[in-house]
Amino acid sequence: MTSSMPHYNRIAVFGGIYSNHLALAAAIEDARSRGVDGIMCLGDLGAFGPNPDKVFPLLRANDVSVVKGNYDDSVAKALDDCQCGYTDPRDNHFARLSYQYTLSRTALENRTWMGDLPEALRFRLGDLEALACHGSPRRMNEFLWESSTPTHFLDKLATDVEADVVLGTHTGLHWWRQWGDAKSFVNVGVLGRPANDGRTNVWYALIEAEGRRLAVDFIPVHYDHEALANEMRDEELPEQFVETILTGWWTTCLEILPGKERAVGRF
């Protein structure tokens, strides 16, 4: 750990923008109003939503630190798929539509920029050592769920990377667990689509440290979701994606959900 490592006391962190530039703008404005000293995005800038190139100017203009997600890696390299890790044929069908749309509409300049993003960021939160990644420190597209990820596994991940706090996203559902001597894992949530709870808002994490004491608040972000839905329809994206934005319930990517998380959804 070097003395030049970035240091924060109060940060806003989100993942999974999924081209939702309206929610991104609203989240940045809200975070600024709360006096944060840093804003981070943990990857997956495109997918699901419309007009992916609208995201990049907002990130750059607001000095958002960005970690590379699996979607960003795929788009940057023009791979055949999003490396999302689905096995269900229906989920793979919608993932393919989303990926092909995003790849074809992301400018080469932005693809190159994503290719240069780091896979992790190290920094200090108060007196804590923190590491931010997309899925997990060991694999970019690893799903870590609140109901099925044991604490001893999280502890090993944090120990292996010499961090007190690990921040991730990827699953689309926010949660936080603490254990031991100020150890934490925080799934910071996503801005691209609701948390499968029947509400149209999305979420980011407001994280504050005082010494080795950590506080995490999950902040709801309200934005013009109807305008986003109209833009998605203008771009002829699948109606299933639009329905999620309008209703707050996931209609795709359901096979990845463990039983407990899926049970609270509509489908």
C-alpha cells in the first residue's frame, strides 16, 4: 500500500449503468448534493438501455473513477458475447440482443477508452484499505449473492487481496455484510434497472468511514423512467426490457437469481 493511494472519507459508488444515462445524471447530482469527495462506477456501462454513447460524457465531465466490467471488456474487444455467464436459453437470447445492440452503437473512441479501464481500484476509506471491482476480486463476472455467499468466503476474498473493504456490483441487487475487525463486502447496486422489487427507482451506495468505522447507506435514485422507456422503444429494444423499467420487476436474467432472491420478484 503506497502513500499515493487515493484517500476518501465519503464516496458514492454504483455499478451497472446499462446505458441509463438519465439515472446516471440523477445519481451524480444527488451524490454531489451529499458532499461526497469521490464518485466511482464499478462497470457495465452499456447493455439493456438505449444509446450507450450518452453515458461517457457524463462520466468524464464529473471525474467518475471507473472499473471495467465484463460488458465493457467484451465491447472493447468486440467479443462474441457479454461474458455474462448465463446458461438459460431465454436469458442468453435477450443477452445477445442487448449485447449486439450495445456493441453496434458504441463509438470506437469509447470502446478504446473502456479497454484501458482498470479491473480494480485500490484506495483508502478513512483508515480502511478498500478494493473496488466488478464481480469479485478473483473473477470479473462472479455473482456474489446475499443469500448464498458465506461470510468465510468473503473473508478469504478480502484477505487474499489485503483489503478491509471490498466493493462490487454485477448481480443488480444491493447488499452489505460486516464481520470480524471492520471487514465488509458491499454490493453497491446498479443504476441501469430497478432491484426487482416493484419500484421504479434504482440505487447507489453512499459509503462513509470515520477511522475504521464504516457506514453504508443505499440511496434510491428517482429519475424520468418513462422518458427512458420511450427512448428504449424508439431504439426498438425488447419490450421485456421496457417493462422492467416501467414496473420495477425483472422479466429477464432470472435464472441467475438464487431461490430467496427470486422468490420476492413477480416472475
